[in-house]
Amino acid sequence: MKKILALALLAAGAAIPAGAADPAGASGPAKVLLPSAASPLVAVRVVFRTGSIDDPAGKEGLAALTATIMAEGATRTRTYPEVIDALYPIAGDVGVQVGKEMTTFYGTIHRDNLARFAAILEDSILRPKFADEDFQRHRQDASDEISKSLRGNDDEELGKETLNVMLYGGTPYGHPQEGTVEGLKAITVEDVKSFYRTHFTRDRLTVGLAGGYPAAFADAFAAAFDALPATGAPPAALRPQAPLEKTSVVLVEKDARANAVSIGAPIDVTRSDDDFYPLWVANSYLGEHRTFNGVLMNQLRGVRGLNYGDYSYVENFVQEGGSTFPVPNIARREQYFSIWIRPVVPENTWFAVRAALYHLDKLESEGISEKDFQATRKFLETYNKLWTQNASRRLGYAIDAKYYGKDVQKELERRLPSMTKADVDAAVRRHLPKGKFQIAVVTDHAEKFRSELLSGAPTPIHYDTKGTPEAVLAEDKTIEKFSIPVKAEDVRVVPASEMFQR
């Protein structure tokens, strides 16, 4: 392999063939290739179609723990400090990301250092040592992430993960990728080794490269992974999602100065479906992430000053760092609609929930106006170009396109010019949830909140300043009475210390 990589380096000046993707070879992994000869950087993504969905019952967290030890542990040829020492002079880093159905190893490196980086990455994936000290360290880190960080210090993530349990409890999607406290305790290093052998296999693998890599490099790099087993465990099965039959509320009780709210319901479309694209336009109008393009952000924060952020999504969303964009390569077969309310003072929490549902109901019952449709379409025609503003993100989106059979960016670019308001309204009517939701609220006023909701009494907004326009105050009177139809048995209080225990 070292000889092949050396030859690849010598070919650095060779022309790179055009083309966005290569099919899998007879024995090698699938490849997604985005050459750019002028670029001095190369983005690398090695993606396996495995994730927390493959965690065995009672050993939740096994997929993430296995992948983390591979990326951040010793190999059979290097200790982990030696791995770090090898990466440091080439400004390299092996990142790892574990989702429900995808596990991604990734990095971006200067092309002059590509061969050295590739050798380190290959070593981590093909020859992990799974040393006991790495196993113990990462298992403890994962347990602390759940019991200390998630339960104690990150109310927004706690609300989102609670919503996930409410939507998918009892299914392979129904626990955090990091696992559960009891699940992690039950995992042994032998479980990790076994999971690696049966799930990190060639039939689950896609190798991606983008940027100024040498022409001969792609085939040589992909061929290295022929050392993996051809096949392993069968893919985990999913049961078809059913529409919600009622609204349910979980109040997660913990010390919290403000409340984090997550609202959601399953939907029956993904990027593979034609209706997904007008639905994306509707969602951008309703709650585009961290922008003032969305109705929720403008009405809850901008007009009323309720909180920091109010957003909605028509698929699972994980923010990339401090950006406004989602991480790629968290594709999945089943998706859900959600609204995030971030964060809101206790006395205004139920008003904020009612306001979000009120504006969703308006979209469903009245549709998007022609003016708002035109403005949102124009916004997306340029905004979608920002999703792939570097080589790594372009590569990630191209790999997701291979998964879904449709490239979300290219589909929007193709469909937006001819899309109509009627297309958007029809997709909304067919797919967005209608009056039945799962609602998670992280709060230290759980019993009070439960009583307020079940009383059916209006929950008015409390303004800190005067001068709110009369039209807004009039709408507030409607919102404070907006129905959240729940029964006493469907509103539960759960201490944060009990979440994700098993």
C-alpha cells in the first residue's frame, strides 16, 4: 500500500478526470469523487451505513463507542499518542460522526500531505487495536456525556433527545447515538470487536474524495478497504411509521432558569420523494434555521421578543458547529417534522408553544400567500448554494445524494423555477402534522406547567415593556387560547436523572 500511495503522490501533477461519482467496483467499495485539480486541499469521507440503529438491545451506544475508539484510539501499529504525533506536523485530524444509520470518518488535508493522512486514516479503520485503556476512556466519556452533559448542562439537546424518545421509543431509533447509561455499562471490549467485524464491511461502505487529489489516488485509496470483510450483519429493520393518534407531553424536570421546548411528529417523506421539495419551501417560510426568513423567528422573537430562536425542520437536523447549516451524512430512512423553541422564560412558555402551533395551523389551513411564496423561493434560490461552500460539505451532500437517489441542492435548483404556491400548499396538506404532536419541555416548574396545561385556561404572554402594537395584542388574545388538546394521562413529569438510563 505504501508503494501505491507513493506512486499516487508522484502523479500529483497528472490531470484529474471529470465526473461526480463512480460506481462500486466488483469487489471494492462505492466511490463518490469530486475532483478539482486547482484546489490545494483534499476532503476525505469514509462512510459506513451503520449507526445507533444497529445497537443491540441492552447495549445502546455500541456503534458510537466502536467508531469513536477507531478514530480516537490506538491502532495495531501505533499508540494513540503516536497517532496524534503523526497527524500534528501535517495539520491533520481524523473526525468521526455517528448518526442513526451512518457513521462517517472524515478530514481535510493539503494535497501534499494526502498520502500520509490517508495512511493514518486507513490504519484507524482497518487496523484498530481496541486497547482496553481506549475502551475504558471512551466508554466513561460517553457515560458522562449522557449523565452529566446531556442531563445536566445542555437543556436544548435534552429536549431534542426527549422528543426523539417520544417519537421512536421502542424502535431502533429510540435512544441517543451516545447510548444509555445502563447500555454503556453492559458493553464489553469484546462486544466492540464483534460489532466492528460485523458492521464495518465493504457492502456498507462508500469512499468519498473531493478537491485536488492525484488522478491515481482514488482507486488506490478505495482498494485499501478491500481488506475489510465483504459482508456482515444484515441491515436493521424498521417498522413503518404511523401518524400520531394523540398529543402527548413530557415535562423533563431539572434546575433550569429558562425552558427548552421541542415539538414534533413523524412525516412520511424524505429527500427521495418529490413532495419533499415543495415541503422544504414551506418549512423555509415557516422556520428556516437561525435566519429571520421564517415566520416563527419573526413572530416569536422579532415581534414579541419571546426568546432567542424559533425554527422548524422537515428532517432530522444537526447543526454544524457555529454555522446555520446542517451536517451532512446523517441520512436516514424515516424522518420527522419538528419545531425548536430556544429558550423561553417560564411564564411565557405555554404561550410560545401555542404561538408556534398557531402559526403552523395557519400555514396548514390558509396556505402560503403568493407574496410569501415568491419571497421564499427567491431566498432559497441563492441560500441553497451556501450549503456546499467547501469541499467537505460538497462531498457530504454528494454522498447523501447517493443514499437518497436525489441531490437536495440540485433538485431544488431544478424544481424551484417551475414550482407554484399550489404545489407548496398541496405538500403541506398531505404531509405536515395536523393537531397531534409530541411535545418535550425541559423545566424546573414541571407540576405547575402540567396544571396550567390541563386546566385549559388561557396562557397569556407577559411583556417586559409597553408599546406593543394593538394588532399584535389582538392576535395574542387568539394565541393564548389556541387549543392543545391533551388528557391528564398524556402529560407526564419525568426527572432528568431518569432520562436515557436504559
